[in-house]
Amino acid sequence: MLVHEFRPGRLVLGVAALALAALFAGDAAGAWPVAWYVVFPVLGGAFGLAAVASWVAYLLRRRSARRASSESTGAPASSSGSQAMR
């Protein structure tokens, strides 16, 4: 069982941050040159992708919750009558 729900937007931003860290680590090691302004389009694209991924995940969670609530046709637990026994 999962401890918390899956958040794909955070995953996308984390992968983008790791990619930027790898880019600038390679620049610091002298493997390849990277301009400082590369951060802005990479993070901008990552924020856009994270927003789309979060929106799609929200729609899927909402749809599955709506389907689960329409499938529950049983009587609620409070109508069983066993809670008021004295």
C-alpha cells in the first residue's frame, strides 16, 4: 500500500533539477561548456510539463473517485441499528 499519493508534477520538476545539476557539473568538470541562461528555458519547460502532468493526474483521480462513489450502493454503516443498543 502506498504511503502517499503519486505526484507526477513533482517528479517532472525533480528530473529537470537533476538534469540541470548534471549539466552544470559537467561544465564545472570541463567536459562541455554550458551557458548560464540555459537554466531559464529548461526550468520554464519543466514547470509547463509539471503543470500538465499534475492537471492530468487530478482529472484521473477525480474521475476514479466519481466512479467509486457511484458504485457504492450499499446501506451506510449508521443505518444498521447496532450502534444504539443499550
